[in-house]
Amino acid sequence: MEKPLIAPSILSADFSRLGEEVRAVESAGADWIHVDVMDGHFVPNLTIGPPVISAIRKYSTLPFDVHLMIARPERYVEDFVAAGADWLVVHVEASVHVHRVIQQIRKAGARPGVAVNPGTPISAIEPLLDDVDMVLVMSVNPGFGGQSFIPSVVRKIEVLRKWIKERGREVLIEVDGGVNEKTIPVLANYDVDVYVAGTAVFAGGDYAGNISRLRKAAAG
Ligand code: DX5
Ligand code: ZN
């Protein structure tokens, strides 16, 4: 797959037809399926868990990028991998021993990622850069779709890109929250690898048109 990748967040899909929605965004040209898991503790919202992921897994062959917005994710790593997560992303704020959780994810058979909230310094993930395959930089406070992009996160992405370059090891940078045609051009300067977009993909129903507009914005 050619980067940058577009990962539609199914949080903005029609939940009564989730399998068909996953199939539809795959046909519309999505690269990954981004699945937002929320527990009502780490974030003030509740969504879905492993049984729903395993139910929709058969509707697509694309990689499932599972974003865990849950407290103490170490309790559920194996369940999410068994349900079909190819990538499993945990928040640096959600675990006391996040380094250990990352090893746990790899051992369970998924690619590990770490996410960082807008209010957390990017330095919090620096000690993990030799162990993770992706860093998810949150550009809204997690919990809901349809929020506005927080411009100050761009500085974090800039620093992160520099650290990754210095290390010479491939670690993807993913940005999530308020990503659309207007915000992508700002981010493209820092070689973002994966754009997560909920509203910008699902709004209006023209998924193929929406995804191609995002790709165009990313290409500059
Ligand atoms: C927010 C989620 C996002 C969300 C993005 O907590 O992690 O993935 O669905 O939605 P938009 O693209 O609408 O900001
Ligand atoms: Zn997300």
C-alpha cells in the first residue's frame, strides 16, 4: 500500500449496518479500517468490544487498526487480537506499564502502537520508539467523532518525525481527530503515514469521492 494511508474511522458509520459499512469503505478505496473502542472510563463514551470486531472482521480483508481508548488495556489484549485486530494501539496514559503492554501485543500476534492525547507531552512516548511500530498522535481529545482539529499538535508531530528519522527504524505516524481536506495539507509537511478520518469519510454518503478528496489533499 502506498503511503499516506487513509483509515476510515467506523465510529461515524451507521452502526445498524456495520458490516456493510466496512465493506463499502473498502470498495471506496480505504487502506485500513480504524476501529474506536471506548470504555466510559478512559473516555466519556462507550462503543464496541471484541465480539463486534469479530463479527465485522469477515466483511473486509483490509488491516484492522484497533484504537483502544480504555483503561488498563492489558486486560484485553489477547481478546482483541483473537477478534481480528492487526494493529492494536494503546494510550500511553492508560497503563502504568505501557512498555510491558507493547510487548504483550507483539507476543499476541499484532503490531503494537501507542497513542498520545493532546494534553500529554510527546516526550512521554520517546522511550517507546524502539518497541512500537506506530505512534498515534491524537489531534482531538478522544471520545467523540466530529470535533475540531487542535493545531498545536503539529509541533508534536514535527518533533516525533525528527526522532524517528534519527533512529532509522520504521515507525508509522498516524493522526486521528478532525482530519479533513483542510487540515491534511498542514500535516502533510511532516510525512504523516496514516490519516484517520471519520466524519470526512462518512459525511454525505459518497465514500469514494470523500476518500479520493482526502488523498488529493495529502498529495498536495
Ligand atoms: C476520537 C476517535 C476518532 C474519531 C475521529 O476519539 O479516536 O477515531 O472517530 O473522528 P473525526 O474524523 O470525525 O474527528
Ligand atoms: Zn481513533
